[in-house]
Amino acid sequence: MANEARVSASLQILVGHEQYRSLPQSFQADVSTAKGPTPGAISVPLAGVAVDLSALTLPGLCRIANLDTTNYIEYGIYDPETVRFYPIGEVKAGEFYVFCFSRNFSTEYGSGTGTTGPETNQFYVKAYGGACNIIIEAFET
């Protein structure tokens, strides 16, 4: 199977007389199984919450949307062994983004005490300013 997904995106910036427009605007991607979208709607507290992706063997394409009208969220990896959150992205109020999980998302890095491991790393979201309702739609790669 091939080209089961079509991803469309563009970036246009207008600041004063400066203009930018990105190309290409779409591409096709492979999706190996019909698993997803998962997990769906999530309420995100200020302390953050782990996202349950257990329905997927290998997460791939993902859409994350912030339904809040005021507050923003960050998403990233949480390592419970080191009790650290590593933010990699932000979704402001009313925004959404599409990305693809790395095939190495669960890879273990480092060695010795405090090593992150595939059994413990978690996809994590954290709200700022107030709790947010979001939608995460992840699909099998």
C-alpha cells in the first residue's frame, strides 16, 4: 500500500512589504494500517498529562488542535525516570498543527542511571494560563 494519506500545508507571511509563501503545499504519505485517529479529545491541566497512544504500535501522522480560546499548550516528551518534560512544540489558542512522529520516538538514549527507555518515555501535553481542551488524532505509520 502507498499514498493513503494526503497532507496539505502552506505558510504565508506578510510583514510590511516582506512576503513569503512556501511550496510545495501538499504531499502523499503512507499509512500501513487503519489504526487511528487516537486518542481524540483530551482535557489538559496546568500540570500536564501523558497522552495515551497505546492503540498504535508505531505512531505516525498526528494532528493536534487546541480548542481553547485563550490559553496555549506545549507538547513533547516526558521522561518519568528523570521526572523531566522536554517540550518540542507549542499550539496557541485556536491553532492546530500536523506532524509525524519519528520512527525512533521510543528509542533509548544514554546509558546508566537516568537513561530514558522505550517503556517509560511518554508523549506529553501541558497547558499554560489555564486548562485546555484539545484534540489529538494520531495514526499508525
